[in-house]
Amino acid sequence: MNNTYKAAGVDIAAGEETVNRIKPLVRSTFSDKVLADIGLFGGLYDAKFEDYKEPILCASTDGVGTKLKVAFLANRHDTVGQDLVNHCCNDILCCGAKPLFFLDYFGCGALEVDVAEAVISGFAKACRENSCALIGGETAEMPSMYQKGEYDLSGTIVGVVEKSRVLNGLKVEAGNVLIGIPTNGLQTNGFSLARKVLLDKFKVDDYVDELGCTIADALLAVHPSFLPYVMPVLDKELATGISHITGGGIVGNTKRILRKENLSLSIDWNCWNSLPIFDLIQKVGGISDEEMRHVFNLGIGMIVCVPKENVDKVLEMLAMKQALVIGEVKG
């Protein structure tokens, strides 16, 4: 009888090889604020914030969801880590916060070193792009918990914001204008419905003329970070609120920042063009406009809520992202 950990499905050597491979990736995200190297039981970060009078920490945790199923089918693993970091950065951006550090969880049935390295390379790439340190994580091999060839991801981000500049919805007023920032696809939400509709008809490597790419290319488009574009708007204190369009669509997410009584949203659904991937999902699935709006972002990845007098200035600042007015807050 071979009663060893490896025979039970956990390969310690593969785990050690993974750590050795990812060390340079992780270190590439470090700043002088990171006070511990890889391998300790916790990450250490210098919490002195000389540029802040009253620093407030802001944290968020999320996952990638069933977008991972598409990554498994396509055997592409270097983008989903980027999705997760960028999603988390966008979430705390909605509170006005800049990211400080990120921690990841990678759980699998059997550890494939090349796959783990690809996923974590995505974490590191997005952390570098967002000036965020990847200071720790967990790689767990659990053969009885995950199917062969599959894994799950989650991540936690911590950022900082000046107390006087926290965005919590209380600054949003009737008459504020909603500026939408276009995105490139589903981001990380709506994949259960998208997969049900599209993968009954197509394979992930099928090229679709309407998309100008394969199904996998369209579905695995990296969830963008809006931090570099929106933070300058916040630095000039031009916005009253921000909504990251995740599960629940434009209305479901933007109403979260309506904290005062009797406020509502007015959205002009015809003022921007939906992305081809959403048109395909709706056509193939025979999905109603109402359901599409409830589930998907429909091409708008983030909404910046601004007073009317700031609209022109914010549109100019976000011109590179082709931002546009998509509605307003009603009283």
C-alpha cells in the first residue's frame, strides 16, 4: 500500500517548483513598501502614508466566476489573473481608493506547474500595471474538491484613500450626470448565461464573422482596469460617485451609489452601440432586452457620476476611453 501524500493526490514537489517559478514574477510587483520576501506566513507592508492627512484603508475580495470554464476549454490561463486584479482595483476605485497590495488564492485538484505559473503571471502583470504589490497568496492542491484540469481563483485587495475624499454615495445628488466608460466585453460577469447560450452552438475555437475573432477571444477579453483613467478625475475632485458594472448590469450596480432618498436613474439605452458579443448572445439565445440589461454590462464598464458643471471637463479627461454621457440621476 502506497500511503503517501503524493499517492493521495498532493504533490509537494510540484508546489515547491511552482513557488520557485513565481518568485521573480511576484518580486517584480514589489515596491519599497513591501517589507517581506516570499515564504513567510504573512505579507508585510509599511503603513506609513506621508501623502495622506487621514488615510482610510479600503478592501475588497472577489473571484473570476465561470469565466474560468472558458479558460479551461481554451487552455488559456494567462488572462484570468489579470481579470481578477483589475476587477478588484476597479471595485476599490469606486470608493476613491488607490491599490496598495493584493493577495491571491489558487485552488486546484492537481497542481499543474505550467498552468499555475501562467495564472500567477497574470496576477503579477496586472499588479505591476496598477502599481499594486502582490505580497502573498495561497496555492492549495485538493484532489477531492476540484475536477481534474480545473481550478478556482479569488483575491483580496487593500487600498488607501484620503478620508475627506471617500466616495460612499452620499455626495451623489439629483441632476448629476452619468458618464459611461466603454469596455471590451463581458469583463468577469454574466458567463453562466453566455456559456449556456453560446457553447451549445459554438466551440470556443470557432471563428465568428460577427465578432471578427473566435468565441474564446471574445469571451476571454481581459477585464480592463479603469484606474489610470479615472484616478486623475478623482484627484481633481470632479466626481460624486463611481459605479463598476459587474453582476446586475448598469442599473443594478449604479443604484448602489444612490444613498439619498428619492433618487433614481435615467439611462438612455440607445446612446451607445452594444458590443458584437452581446448582440450575438442576445440573438442566439433569444434573450429579451430587459434580461440583457439585468445581466450584462452591454459595453459600459464603469460609470462616473459628476455634477453638470463638470461634465465637459470629465469627458475631455476621459476622451482616450471614448467616454460619453449615458444618463442622469433623477430626484
